[in-house]
Amino acid sequence: MYILRRLDSVPPESFQNQIRQLVIDHVGELSSVAISADNALYPLYQYGVGLEVHQYLQAMDGTRGLAVELLLALDAEAPDQLLGFALALPAQDNPQACVLAFMAVGASHRRQGVGCGLLGDVQSRYECVELNAFAAQVPWFEERGMQVVAARGPQVLMSSTGQASGALVGRLDIAPIYQTVEVRQIHAYLLKQQGEEAMIEAERLRDERLDQLGLQAQACVRQRRLVH
């Protein structure tokens, strides 16, 4: 069993650490480039996406002008243990709209209704919930009331209303994250460890996978339009 806890301020360090671990463990699903675990660049994205989520958590102190909402799924018998989380960005110009930016559930607690509960809580409070999903994830979200709207790069834009809200949603500029000293150090370490050829190949494989995901996203949208 689990309980849901909604936070509107920076979470305690213990929860931040558990969220960071969930991101590291599931970065392939959470990163918009769907980096695969066998790609040499994987550690780079583990750090980068982890830092991105961390900065959204820090933005909950209100100093960055961003609206951020955090929902935690906790073990009912040990409420200091995190089972999953959802991070939503409420629209700045529409109180009925939000973007579900990140959602993850620990591998040992999948298929126990945790993801359903997290998504359902957000849907219960916002008329229009938007999110980006890879084509393989689309059926799960469709079963829970989300509808395909359009292909968006390697992902599919989905909405609980079946159309884009057009609402103004504040987001972090993530480009500087991948230009930090730490990221450059990780890249330099990987370059030394793997060699230049392996790193170039890793980038090629990442880009090839992105192209494939883009085609899958477009096919997914076309299929839905034929059905409807």
C-alpha cells in the first residue's frame, strides 16, 4: 500500500536523494533522448537529467519564478520510503492546465497502481494535463484517459482533453546544465575511458535511436488518426 503526499515547497534532503536515485535508475524513460543503458553516454545523461530534476526541486522555493508541484508516493508502512514521484508544472495563465514533466516509479513497485495513483491525482486537479511520451508508453497512458495529440520529435504529445492547451508553462533552460564543469568532467572521463572512436559511435547511435523514435512517434499519431 502507498500514500500520496503533495508538496509545494522544496522537499527534505532525504526525499531529494531518493528522487535523484529514481531518476538515475530510470533515466532512459525520463530523458527526452531516451538514452539506452548500453550507450557510452549513459552516465552523462544520468547526471544531466538528475541535475535538471534537482533544479526543478530547488525552484520550489519560489525564487526562480517557476510554478512547480511535487507529488510523492510513499510506503504506507514506512512513509520515509519513496516508491515514486510526479513533478508537474502548472500553467501560469490557466489554472486548469499543467504539464506532467517527470514521473517515475521504482522497479520493485511497478504494476501496483502507484503510477496510476500519481497520474490520477494530477488529473483530478487539472482539467487539461499534458505530457510527452515515447510511442511504447502511449498505450499505458491511453488506458488512463490520456489522448494522443501530435508527434513532437522523438515523443508523442498527449493531453487529457485530446488537444493542446496552448497554456503558458514556465520551464528551466536545460542547455546550461550540459555546459557545466561537472558535465565536461564526466565527458572527459568517458572520453579517456572509452576512447574517441567509441564516443563518436555513441553519439551516432544516440542520434540514430532518436530518428527511429521520431518515426515511431509519427506512426503512432497516424494510426490513432486512422482509428478515429
